[in-house]
Amino acid sequence: MQIPRLHPDTIEEVKLRADIVDVVSEYVVLRKRGKDFVGLCPFHDEKSPSFTVSQTKQMYYCFGCQAGGNAIKFVMELGKRSFADVVLDLARRYQVPIQTLEPEQRQELQRQLSLREQLYEVLASSAQFYQHALRQSQGQKALQYLQSNRQLKEETIQQFGLGYAPAGWETLYRYLVDDKHYPVQILEKAGLIKPRREGGGYYDVFRDRLMIPIRDVQGRVIAFGGRTLTDEQPKYLNSPETELFSKGKTLFALDRAKDGISKLDRAVVVEGYFDAIALHAAGINNAVASLGTALSLEQVRLILRYTESKQLVLNFDADKAGINAAERAIGEIAELAYKGEVQLKILNLPDGKDADEYLHSHTPEDYGELLKNAPLWLDWQIQQIIQDRDLKQATDFQQVTQQIVKLLKNIANSDTRNYYVSYCAEILSLGDTRLIPLRVENLLTQIAPAAATYSKPVSAKKAWGGGKSPLSIPNSSLPTERSLLEHAEALLLRIYLHCPEQRQMIVDELEERDLQFSLSHHRFLWQQILEVSSGDGETENLASLPNLISRLQDRFLEFDSEIGLISHLFHVDEKNQKEILRTGQVVQAAIACMDLVMLEKRYRHFLELWQQTDPEAEPERYEYYYQAFYTEKIKLQQIDRQRLFSITELL
């Protein structure tokens, strides 16, 4: 339909009612950060969120691609749609009355818009009809099922509007068409009736079924789920897709759960209608049901609008069918879970029970405790991989390792991946702690080729020759290990000579880390400093040591060949002055650099010894060298993760 020009009052009203966080959350997983919200920009590819949404300003802006605007522009840009089309859609969603500048076109527009309102009305009437039928003699079987089998109280039955569809082929049809005078076309569009294949006429979609209204977030009936009371298949029958109802974009009971999700900062997703109903009846009011489909991104984003921490718990049966359902339900959101955009947890209840069955014999507090201790999705996945496997058998061990490696490769966050590498290594070591380092090494070796973002201990030569080291050396600066160490050691000695207040800290840091100056001329100068300090008996009060530079220069008159390599350290020019003004930070950076080089040397040394040792002939020596090089490797990883100082600060 051609959309007429919209009245400015309609546009302004849409701007007022359409909350930008509400609109954007349908397409982007947002997290609260301060007063604003952040997420991954939908307009360009990025791994770190640079897309911000301000609720107070009702604006969005991406610091990566500079996209920005209000809610209307967001939907226009994302869907490549016209201004009027977007405003009209938002007006429908937020129930803004439509006004146009061309009165003659208003009637046609209103006719089109009234279709949705008619669908809402006929579905609401149908829900009332089903509720009434539940109280009649023909509905007694359904009512008894709810009260006895499901143990639901009258209050819960009324709250969820549960009802009964009579067994007749045209019962609802006659009520709505003959008595209420609704157009047949509206009933068909609402998914309530279907045309007969032969002989003309229509028949009811739902017959002799317990009826469960499905509502939108605003609480309006948009569809139904019908449970059979006989052996008829399917056991559950949902309304077909309609103008109002899309299975992949709807969650049962979200209208009742949204406040609970927001208050508890956690959403619980169960598989069945009655699981969600039972949880709400027990006071656990942050539960929704997935309508038996794999969770879609639209459904997840719908839920996550109401939880700041983005915590989502999937609670499906613990039997094989439930496990499969959980894996199926994860569906499209696995990528979000790998990236850490969703705190996804899996809860499998004991004895293969669903939530409804569990609450028949346990308290809500018991269920709450299980929710609290539900494992993260990755932990659950790992347990599924090793379940019923004998890791002492070579075949099982190999298959489990391959599946674990496949899982670990998908984890985007390096810290998370490092944690799970260690966790899986413990599992694969079968309680033998001596094997853990070896298992870690094996996993890292298999993950590394595909995991470009993994924070491995970086070889100093490789890091300083290209890319960034753990201390963020630019490729163009200090291209070799030697030149980096030369600069760091020289700067540390210059600070010691010219900043008496830093001397004790330098001595303490070197002793604590068991570091020595690696370059011979620096080691020589340090030895002279220690001898001068010791000779004066003032090593305990280094800051008060008078004329240190003068005394050292006197000593170096005897060592003419060495003085040439270190004489520049006794003088401070403008560039040196700027460097040592930041002494505390620079000392830490220089010490860290020296530490890194020493660790790298020890790591290579022990690794080489380990590789040269025969494990059969010298098992103890083999194990000792392995533990030694692995210890140095862990220290390198710790320095890499800290990244406290940029070495460019030294330049």
C-alpha cells in the first residue's frame, strides 16, 4: 500500500513513545554501562563493543563507524526502509493514532491498520469462549486434568486464562460468526479456522483440547497452544503464523515474567507451557517457555532487554530428549555465548524431571538453589563431552580431546579460553597433577593454529621483531631483544644514579624478582655501585649516599676501556630529564622488561634441556626440566596478561 504523508503530530508522538533502548534491543544485545548502554554495532563488523545507546538523550552513536541518530533513523538504516514506513510500524507497535495530511486517503489507511485490531479482538473473544467452555460439563475432563494432574490452583488457572476447546468441528466458528458476527476472513487470518477441502465451509483448528493463550509482551492474546486430552497427535498444537504471531519471535509468559526478570536480573527458559505456569504458580516469576523451538536471536534479544547482566538459564529435562532439546534450544545463540554476550547457563533437574514434575515433590527454595548453582554453558558442554567416556581408553581419550579442542577454539575471549584450557587439562590428567602441564601444552598446540586471539606466552624475539610484545613494543621500535634490554637496563641505571629517592625501590625490585643486569657493561657498573655503597656502610640508606656519581667516576679512572660504554649514564640531557620525571612508572616498566627477557631465556633453556632428555632413561630429570620450563611459561603468560606498562614509555 502507498503510505500517505503522515501528520507531524503523529511523527512527534512516535518519537515520544518509541524508547530507543526498547527499539535497539530487538536487534542488538545491549549491556548497561554507567548511564548508557553498549553493544556490538549492527552497521559494521566488530569484536569489541563501540556502539552506545543513551536513554536520556534517546540517541545512538557508534565510535567505530560514526553511525548515529534516533530510534526512527536506526530502524530506517538497519532495514533500508523509508521514513514513513518506519514511523507507521512504530506507531502500530506503540499504539499511536495515525493522522495524515491527505484526509481522502485516511479511510483506506485506517482500514489496513484496523486488520490488526480486529485480530486482537477476535482472539480475545476466542480466549473468553475457551475459558467459559472449561466451566461447562463438556470441559470437566480438562478442568480435572488441570487441578489433579497439574495440581494448579483456581487462581493460577484464571491468571493464565486457561480454557477448553469443545470437540465439535464448528463450535467456535458458529459462536464467532453466527453469534458475534465476526467476518470469516478475520477468523481465518487469526488461525482459528480452516477451509474444508471439499464441500465448502470451515472447521475449527482446535478441537477437544486444553487451551493455553499465548500473549505478547503487552498481555494481548496473539495465538493459542492446545494440548490434547486423548492420544491424538500432535500432543501440543500451536496456532499457525499470523499477522500477530511469529513462533520464533514469541516467548510464552514473557508478559508476566518481564518484571521478575528485571528484578532478579536473570531469565529462566523452560521447554513447556506447564513448566512456565508451574514456576509462576510457585512464585518463581522470571520464567518463560520457548514454544518448543530452538531459541532464536530475536527471542534472546527480547528476553535480554529485561536483564542487565544478560544472564539466561535454560532448564530442560535431564534425560536424553531434554539434553537434545537444550542443544537445540541453544541454536543461534551459541555464538553470543562464545563471545560472552550472554551469560548462558544450563540447568538439568535430577531424575530426568521437568520443572513442573520437580515442583510436585520439592519446594521453590530447592529449585532456586539449583538455579543458583546451574553450570555455565561451557561447563555443561564439557560434561556432555566426557559423559559415559572412559578416558583411560585410547579411543575415548582421543575423541574427547578432539571435541574439547573444537569447543575451546570457538571461545573468543582469551582469558575465558585460558581458564577452560586449564580446566580441561585437569580433567584429561585423570587426577595425576604431574600430567596437567603436559595436557595444557597439548591443548594449546592444537588450539593455537585456529585461535589467533589466544594469549600465548610470546617469544621475545618474535614479539620484538614484529607485532606487539607483552609490553606493547611497536614494530619499528627496538627491533631486537638486545636493543630493548640495552635501553631498559640503561634507563634503570640512569634513574638509580640521578634519583636517590628511587634507589631503594630499584634494589628491592631486583632482589624480589631475583634479577641481574644481563649486559656485561651494565653488570660491571652495577657491581661498582654495590661496592661503593658497601664500602661506605650505607647500603641501608641508599638515598643519603653522597656524591655517588663522583665516586664512581673516580673509580672508573682505573677502567678506561669500560667507561666508554657507560659514561653517558652519568649525564642527563633534556630527553633523559623527561624520561626520569616519570621514575615510578619507568622503573616498573624497565624492571618488567628485564624480567621478561630473563624469563624468556630460562624458558628456552629448560625447554631445550627437556627436549634433549630421554624420558625412558632419565624420567626424573625429564620431569624436572618439564616442570621448570612450564613454570617459566606460566610466568610469561602472567606478564602478558598484566600489560601494565607500555615499553614505549621508555623511549
